Amino acid sequence: VVVNTTLVQPRQLARHAGNIGKVFEKGYAMGTQLALLQPGERCGEFAVPDGYVGLATVCSITLNGVLLKAGIPVHSRFGGLLELRKGEPVRFVDVITYEGSTIDPLEVFIRSGMTNYLGAITKGDGRIGAGFREIPAESRERVTELARRLQMVGLGGFLQIGRPSQPLLEIPVNEGMAGAVVIGGLNPAAIFEEKDERVFSRALSGLIEYERLFHYRELRERLVDLV
């Protein structure tokens, strides 16, 4: 699967593991699975340096691959900040189109300190990273079924799937298409930035075997030997 990777010191990760777990628990991360990369291990173009671990989270582009394999074309329109009120998505407050940036939009929002996951996981009011996709309207039922199956294997990431040719969260869609809101895979890394701890995160950093992923509830236990 395609992953995003954040380089972080083990003690730093252990310190924020609780809030990272809450991001997963509330459904604000891509599914329930993640992985840890050891010092010296490579993921894509970079290697994890000594004294650090790589926090690898599933990238939302994985959903595009699943749909394409099922014969369903996907148009990724933009990444943005999704406003939540009482735990419910309300509207996108900031967006960056994928065509308009060479950097993943969520990387920009996270580094700029524009997210509010701490508010989202404590009060239900905040701003989280999400992407907006368009799918053919006739494939909506098939996509809904695939979303259910993805959730069963811990790779769920569809927050909402709209009605054919109808706006979704105030975003209009093209005729004959349906909108879909996808959770940002890089979201858990925002916790560090919101705590004023700068970390290096890279979306679409590389590929790892699905078997290496584990449930987010195991994170503290797996960090014991590293701290």
C-alpha cells in the first residue's frame, strides 16, 4: 500500500501516542492501520536516520488504486481543511487543487498550523484534512460497497459519498458525477505541529507491504523497545 511517512524521535512519538490514537479512534485518519519504520530503513527516496523512527500511515491515494482496479475512474479535485462541528462535517474552509500545487495540500495545511485536531478529538469542533474526489454517478453503489469492504480490512477512508449530480458539503459536482470526501492519510502527523513540535512529513513517500501494518491500539506497546 502507498504510505505517508513522518520522521519523529521515539520519545516524541510516545509522548503524543494517546492523541494520535484518538485521531484514529474518531475516524479522522485513513482506516485503523499504521506501521513503524526502523532507523536505517528506506521508504521511497529517503532513509530513516539514527535516533528516529518513521511513522507510516496509509495514504488516501490507495483508495484511488482500489477503485481503478475495480474499473471505476476517479478524479481527485482538491485537498482541503474540513470544518467539524460537534463531530459532524460542515464545509471545506480552505482548499488547494492538486493541479495547482507540487506539494501535497495537506502537507501545506499541517506545516502552516492551520489544522485543529486537538479541538476535533476533544470537543468535536475543529478542522481536519480531507480530499474531494469525483466518481461516475452510476458507480455510486459499487463504491459504497468497496468502501464497506475497505473498512473491514482497516483501510477505510471515505467520510461521505454524495448523491448523483448533487453538491456535497457545499461543493458542486459535474453532471453525471457524484462527490466523495476522503480522509487525509497524513492527518495523525498534525498532532505534532499543533503541539509546536516540528517534524518532517512526506505524503506519498513510498510503498510497504500490507502485512507490516498493525492496529493503532498497538502503537504504545511497539514503542516500548524503542524508547
